[in-house]
Amino acid sequence: MKTDWRKHISSDPKVMLGKPVIKGTRICVELILEKLAEGEELKQILESHPTISRKDVFACMSFAVDSVKNETTYSLA
């Protein structure tokens, strides 16, 4: 079941210049996605950031999916 990212992710201009963060933290969605893209395992991320949960990490991925889902793409060729 897909995690509802809205329960875990927030954006406030007063926190990290409005970047999407895990609620109640200053941990940016971007940071978590970068760690995953670099091959860091879920266990490592949770050990490095003990204030977040497994669901928070999945919420970051769901946020990313929803962010690109309806993008319009154009051929550059």
C-alpha cells in the first residue's frame, strides 16, 4: 500500500526555505532521496536519522512519485 506522503511531509517557508521536509524535522526529502539514489540502505538511513521512521522514508519516495507523475515531457531531439 502506498504511503500517504501528506501525513509525513510538509513545506513551510520558515523551515529550510520552504523545501519539503519530514514533519517535525529539518530533514529534507531531497536528502533522503539522494541517500537512496546513492544506494544507502533503509537501515543505514534510519540509523543516521533516529528521529524519522520507515514510513517517513517511504513518504519521501511517494512524494517524489507524485511530483513527477503528471509532468509534461518534451523531446529535445
